[in-house]
Amino acid sequence: MQRKSFEKMQCPIARSLERVGEWWSILILRDAIRGMTRFDEFQKNLQIAPNILTRRLTALVEAGLLERRLYCEKPPRYEYIITPRGRDFRPILLSLQAWGNKHFAPEGASVMLIDLSTGLPADPILVDRVTGKPITDATHANAAGPAAGPGVQRRLGKPRKTPAISQDGTP
Amino acid sequence: MQRKSFEKMQCPIARSLERVGEWWSILILRDAIRGMTRFDEFQKNLQIAPNILTRRLTALVEAGLLERRLYCEKPPRYEYIITPRGRDFRPILLSLQAWGNKHFAPEGASVMLIDLSTGLPADPILVDRVTGKPITDATHANAAGPAAGPGVQRRLGKPRKTPAISQDGTP
């Protein structure tokens, strides 16, 4: 599938979407984070056409999310290892999972996150690493960052430096 | 674009992806969460073909993520309001944004999340709402939930009840 490129949009969400390419890519990342590495494993688990899988794996390697390694010389066989950048995608997968469990699993959760030290279900929420405060609509919002162009500035105001210029809540 | 349905996969991630449909849907949700409601606004901001926008809006309404409301009777005009279920998608957008800023914004952040009470940048991370513990590969993992079918059980073991049967760390 060819679609419009989001590459030029000055939006970190659009840029992330550009890299993960399409749904298959997200499910491949999910499986790679779980420890899957081989073409046949991905293919069997996802029931995906081999030519599409090849294309998606190549794109994920080019985006630096998977690393391709030769594991057999004769015949040449490659495996695909999740990179640190790819592993950083896990919070997005866990957020998607929590959202899916909350809204689209009327029969109950089939897969759930647990705390390994207690065996109890965990309920993932976003907090600010710096302050520990939960991130809500009332407490946190987007602002223009140091690299904001004219379009972002029209929407979000003058760019802030990092750390922000003001510390008293005024923009 | 028609693609394989993920509907039947017993995976909350695949089910979430089924609902948000494709990249456009995520960007429409992003704009709706920001307060956009009208067809023309979405169209202008996303530079999306009207027929595709109509299709994506309809799918988001059907999935319960947007609500369609008549705001003008003559001629009939509709607006699209984010629902609570749609608003619950925000942590996924914020996680995508943080990932994009970290890995795909070499010139610095154009958009960043700030704490409204201090004006300082926030760094969103996932923690368990119950314990407050950060969610990491070492501390949290997926387990079969109460509705797990045979496929999930083969991968993740016997299903757990909610709350989990064991509280001492053994599965």
C-alpha cells in the first residue's frame, strides 16, 4: 500500500506513524519485543503473506527498530533482533493493550499485564517521570518546542526552550 | 485500502488497531482530542481527500470514538465530537509523541508535553496505577487473562482470574 507520507508534518505523532508504517509493523514489533526473531516465526504467528512480511521487516530495519543478523551461513539465513529504539515502543503497545482491554474485550481480558513480583494485574497509566504526577487533560498540555516551525507556532504559540522559559505557569 | 481483519485475533493490541483502522484515524483522533469538530477543519489540517475523510469519520463514529451531531439544520451540517472512549486514546498519542521526540526529532522537539502548573516539560512514563511502580521489562509481563483462548494459553500459560489467583509471585 502506498499512502501519503507524513514525513514532512512537523508532528512527532505523524513521524512515529511514518516509521512504524502500518498495522503489520506494529504487530511485528509486538512479536519481536516478545522475543520472536525468525522470518518463519513471524510468518506463522501473523499469517502474513511472505512478500509483505519481507517488505515490513526491511522497513523496520531501515527505521532502526530491528537489526538484521546472519545466523546461518549455508544457506544464508537472517534473524531480526529488536533494537533499543524498537524496545522503546513497548509503552505504546502496552497503552494500546490497556485501551483494547478496557473498550473492546466485552468477554474479559485475554491478555493482561501483571506485576511479576506479586502476580497481580497492573493498570498502566502515564505519569510525569520528573514529578510523578498523573498526566491528565487538566494538568498537562502540548506546547511548542524549541524546533517548532510556523505551523506549530500558529497553533501552540511561541516556542519554549528546554527547560521552559517560565516556571510560574505563564507561557 | 482493504486489509486483513485483525478482529478475530485474540489480542487486545490487534483489536485496538482494528478500531483505529489506519494512520488517518489516529491523526483524526489527535485533532478531535485537541478540540477540532468540523469536517472542513479536519480536511484543511490533514490535507486529506474528502472521500477518505468521510470514510474514516464514519468508521470512528461506528467504533464509538466520535459522536456525530447535527449543528446546522438548513443545510444539514454535522460535527464530530470526541467521546470518552476516544478521549481514552490520549495516552497512546502521548506515548507516540514521546517516542517520536526521542528518536525521530534530531532538530529538537517541535511539540512537547508540559506541566501546566509549572510550564516545565513533562516526560511521560507508564506506571502501575495500583502500586505506582514504573512498568519495565524486568518488573511487568503479560499473562493469560480470564478470557484467554487456547492460542493465548499455549503462549502465556493457564489463564488468571482477576484479581490473580496467586499473590506470592508464583503463577
